[in-house]
Amino acid sequence: MIQRSTGSPSNIREWFAFYIKPRHEKKAAARLEEQFKIYCPLKEERIRWSDRWKTVVKPLVPGYIFANVTEPEWLHLLQDPSVFRTVCFKGKPAIIREREMEAMKKVLGETDCEDIRLEPLNKGDRVEITGGSFQNVNGVVVTIKGNRASLRLDSLNCAMTFTVSAAILELV
């Protein structure tokens, strides 16, 4: 069940991300769009086959679809054979804010956007800091707690470890 900290009623629509079986994104989205508000961004890509070029439509975010649903609809959507489960944060279904979905739609709608993957940071990943005092500095993830990551910077022949928001880190 969806556990909201505000105790809001189950008839409020909220955005959720769902894990989908590989190569089922378009089929699942088409099937579920008849009942729910679904967002599955697609892109056209030219593929070279052995005898010709072919334009295919692929999901821009492979393995995921997004749905704006109420709690009863969320439960019903999970019954679809192509849906594995809801993307969770700290053991609870991750609710995506409306403004975050709008920002994602804007970014994904740009024509120069290449392949996008939603990948969590892992211990040992080499990252670049994209904001703050250490902007454009590379480091290695030492630990991850919630939305914070401890990094090790190997500069000046000594190891410096500090914690930053994971939101300003990019995999290198």
C-alpha cells in the first residue's frame, strides 16, 4: 500500500514510476493508456540491419513507465503482466512531484536528448560533482545514505573524504 506522510486520501492522483519487463514499454503503455494517465517517452532511431536501414521507435527511458494514478488505480496497474513493481525509495513507493514530472517531460521532449538511464549510485562509482564549491571535481563514492553520498578525492597526494547531496553528482 502507498504510505503517505500527510495521510492524504486514496483518491488523490500522484505520479509513480514502474519497472516494466524488458522490451514491453510500448505495449504496456498502449494497453494501460486506455485506463490510466501514462507517460512513456519514445524516440525514433535509425538501425542498420544486414540488408537495409530501418527506423524504429524505442523508449527513451528503457525499463520504466510513469503513471498518474490514485491508490486503487495503482493497485490495479500492478496487476498488469508487463509491470514488475513500483520504483521505491526507502521501502515505500516513490511519489514523483508534479513539477518534477513536468521538468522531466520538458527535458525528455528536447530533440537532442540521447539515451537516458535511471541508474542509482553505487559504492566505488567514479563521479563528477556538478554544483557547489567542488564543481567539476571528480571523486569516488565511499558510502551512500539516503540522498547524500560520501566521496573520496585523491588530490594533493592525500585522501579527502566529505559528504555531498547525490543530486549534484554525475557518473563519469
